Amino acid sequence: MQRWNSWGEAGHDYPLPEHALHYLADLIGPGYPLEEVLLETVSTKVAESRLANHSLVNKDPEVRVCYARGHSFADWLAKKSGQIEMVPDGVAFPESRDDILQLLEWAEQMDCNLIPYGGGTSVVGHINPQAGARPTLTVSMSRLSQLLALDKESLLATFGAGTTGPQVEAQLQAHGFTLGHFPQSFEYSTLGGWVATRSSGQQSLGYGRIETLFAGGRLETFQGSYYLRPFPAESAGPDLKECVLGSEGRLGILSEVIVNISRLPRFEAFYGLFFPDWQAGIAACQQALQQRIPLSMLRLSAPEETETFLRLSDKQNAIRWLEKLLVMRGAKAGRCQLLVGVSGEKAQCHHAWKQLRRISRFYGGVNTGQLIGQQWQRHRYRNPYLRETLWQAGYGVDTVETATQWLHIDSLRQAMEQALRSALHDDAEQVHVFTHISHCYAQGASLYTTFVFRLGETYDITLARWQKLKAAVMQAIVTHGGTVSHHHGVGVDHRTFLPSTKDEQQLKAISALCQHFDPNARLCAHNLLPPNFDILLTTTGPTASDDLSHVLKDTTDVVA
Ligand SMILES: Cc1cc2nc3c(=O)[nH]c(=O)nc-3n(C[C@H](O)[C@H](O)[C@H](O)COP(=O)(O)OP(=O)(O)OC[C@H]3O[C@@H](n4cnc5c(N)ncnc54)[C@H](O)[C@@H]3O)c2cc1C
């Protein structure tokens, strides 16, 4: 059974070896765990539902609690402490498009808000009900998880939007196909959620981000049902599919998603390389991308992350041998690990790997073969479980991600890491920070930074620590040329910073689009736009002459 206040299936634990915990204690001090509240206890405190009965809606307090929060660090604190301010008034489980249309109609009658819920793996507050006069109905897509159509000739598959990663792959692989979308939340996140958040998978370099994979589908809205046809390409004016991508539940509920699929690769391998330093690793990645070498993954760890992985490994004997080899070959302190993936026809993969090795040699890279790559592949979804392991040891872990041009990669990384390392100086607390590049493009890459800190003596102190860390790093991102998000989305947690990425005219256009599809602001109105932005437009009407500068000033004040 899925854990209600943490990641993963109950009983699936990944303990860290003793030496790994000592390493962490040496870096930031010993951790002290916080006591957790039981689901039964939280459920007894839930307020009465404000919704009438409906055959599709479950109002059981325990179910409502389980659907109340996602997986941001603040969400975890809320669940583990039991201080969940808002829970949905009910959770609906539609089984068909008709059920969804019925729920939209009922929401108007009940005057309630709706939250489409995929896997609930959001890390930016997307699916958290907000306080307000209207009741909230969360719409779980979990029963819409079937492969509905497979066009083997055109490589198109139609799924219920609530299909999770493993369900997508199992149903496709049974026919010899794959989607190739493997976010780290793969186990629980869904097709609808991926589209609504502009998700990116670990092998996006080969298969593409969800933008490339999303071919069409059906969107159920307060303005009716839309069928987004899966043409291979078209020149027929603006494409509504583009608007649905990243809409974060604000336009409607995706009931079906059509995706571009691939034949299962005949060959796939992951290799490990080590570069003497970060600059060499970056230059090699940049070259590989700009020469269009057909790889399926490039993941470059900065020195602190490389060192952390080596230190935390439970195969210390093998690591000692590896270190000897690396030192002999010139990759000493400051070295960076690069993971390389190739997928496809064997000859094509061998050729791509050969081309990459040629670039790597030029930059002093040391080839360590497939061993590290195989380890990574075996444990590719394990990191989220380690969040719980570290929590139990008294440490908080969170990640932030962004993207920028190659020109700014280095300065942005330094700014993010520095902001995190110094954020808790006033509390006399150390923060362990490390970064990797997780998705590469010819023009730039995404940076993914992890920070580990000690839990406070209470939940409130811990939350305050996390808030300081998050604010400091977001500030660093937007002032050093990063986007608010490369793949986690905006939600509630990043919306204040959106004006740094999109200007006033763009925000107005997005707001007008949301109002067109959802005139009464029932669908996830908390997501995406800066606070008060919609309210202002609703009261004055979205005209081009609206002066929103004071709203934007409020939000940019936080940014500046
Ligand atoms: C441990 C962990 C690792 C992660 N790793 C990655 C990663 O590698 N790559 C990545 O991209 N993200 C990652 N994420 C973030 C998260 O998994 C993604 O944002 C994912 O796309 C969310 O999918 P979901 O089905 O869980 O959506 P939810 O969290 O349920 O919802 C997210 C948003 O999408 C909307 N939505 C969901 N379904 C529908 C629908 N059918 N119609 C309309 N709107 C809908 C919701 O209303 C909400 O606004 C990670 C999260 C965690 C906790």
C-alpha cells in the first residue's frame, strides 16, 4: 500500500549504510527525527464536508486527508505533523468521460472548486485545496488508466489520462512499444499530470520532453469537450495543444491523452565517465549536443554531487578501486561524473558512444565502462525513497531545478549553491548542497540542485528553515538568468516568481485564456499566475489597457 505521508510503497525501505550517515553528520551535524502523527488521528480532526452526496464522490475523512497534499517538503511537513490546513470536501473517482462531464456540471450546481488529481506527485502545491468559501472537490483520475487505442502504423497510443508510468509502459511494452518518459516520479505520476506540468523524463534527450510526446487527446471543460487531433504536424493557426501543455489544471480536465510512441529499443546501455573538473564535463556535454550525437541521456554531476555519491555508496570496496583508477588517470579532487545513455539500434548506439568517447578524451574524460551506469539504471527511482530514510535519521532533503543557456550555467550553479549554503547562517546550521545537469540541449541545460539540512526541534522551526532555503535559492535562480522551473511547474510555490520569466502582457494573455475556459475560476485557480493577478482581471475585465503594474510590483518586490 502507498504510504500516505511519504514516498513509496509501505515496506519498501532503502536504508543507508552507517558510514553514509557518519559522513552526513560530519558535514552538517547529527540529525534528530521528529515524531509523526498517524493517519487515523489526523482524520478524526477533519471538518465536516460541505458537499452534498453524489454517487461518484467519496467523503470519507481518511480518503480526503490522503488527497490533501502533494510531495513538496512543506507538504511532507503538513502530513507528518498532522497540521493540514485544508483537505478536500470530497474526492471523486470518475470512470469515464461522461462521469467527468457530469462532475463539471455538478460543480456548477454545488458552487464548488475542482482539482484534477493525477498521481499527486506535485512538488509545488498544485493539488492542495485552498481556504475559501467554496467547497473543493478533488477529481482523482486513477480509474482512467487504460490503453484505449494503439495505432501501430502511425506510432500513436491513446490512454486514459490517469495512467501512471508503470501502467503506460506495461501496456505499451506488451505490444513492443515504449513511451520513453521516465521522470523520477514515474511510479505514481500520470500522463495527464505530465502534460499539465510540462514534465521531463530522465531520457528526454532521446525520446523528448512531454511536449514532444504529447500528440493530442480530449479536454473536458466548462465550455464543453475539446478533441485535440493528433496530426503529425500542421500549419493551421495556433495550436490549442500548446496551451494545454503546462496549464496546471486551469483550463479543464484531460480525460484522454494521445502520445507519440517508439518501438522498444533493441539495445540500451548506460556508461560512466569522469572528467577532471566541471568545466571539462560541461564542455564535453555542450559539444555532444551541438554535434547532435544521438544519445538518450547525459547527466553530469558537479564535484560535490560526485563526491557525495561515492561516499554514500554501499560498495565501498569497489569505490576504493575506482578512486585509485581515477587518480591514476588524472581525475582527482574536483572530478565530475557523467552518465551517458544510448538507446536504439545496436550499431547506431555503438557509433554514438564512440563519438562521445572521442569528445570525452579531448576533455580528459576517464571511461569507467558500464558498471556505474548499470547501478544507476537499477536504482533510477530510488532517490525519492532516500528522502524518507534521511527523514527518519533527522534530515530534510529537497531539490530545486531550473534551466538556462550554456553561457550562464556556471554562474547560475554557483549562485544557487551559495544561496543555499548561506541561507541558514543565522540559525548556525550547515547545509549540504550538490548539483547535477539533468537535461541537455544545444542551447543550454537544466540544473538540478539537492540540499540536505537538519530538521529543527519542532515542525515550525523545520518549516521556517525550509522556507528560508527555498526563498534564497529561488531568488538566486531568477536573478541569475534561470527560469522558475524546467520541469516541476509553477503551482503555488513558484507563482510569485513567474513575472521574472514571463512579462505582464504574457501573464494577461494566460489569464484571459484561463477565464475563457473557466469563467468562474473553479479549476485550480490557485495555480500558475501570481497571487491576486486573476482577481484584479476578474473585477476590472481583462482589457489590454489594464495597468497591472502595482500587482506585478508586489510580486517583483519578492523577486528583487
Ligand atoms: C520524488 C519526485 C520526483 C519527481 N521527478 C520528476 C521528474 O523527473 N520530472 C518531472 O517532470 N517531474 C518530476 N516530479 C514532479 C511531478 O512528478 C510532475 O510534476 C508530474 O508531472 C506530476 O504528475 P501527477 O500525475 O502526479 O500530477 P499531479 O501532481 O496529480 O498534478 C499536477 C498538476 O497537474 C494537473 N493535472 C493532473 N492530471 C490532470 C488531468 N488529467 N487533466 C488536467 N490537469 C491535470 C493537476 O490539477 C495539477 O495542477 C517529481 C516529483 C517527485 C515527488
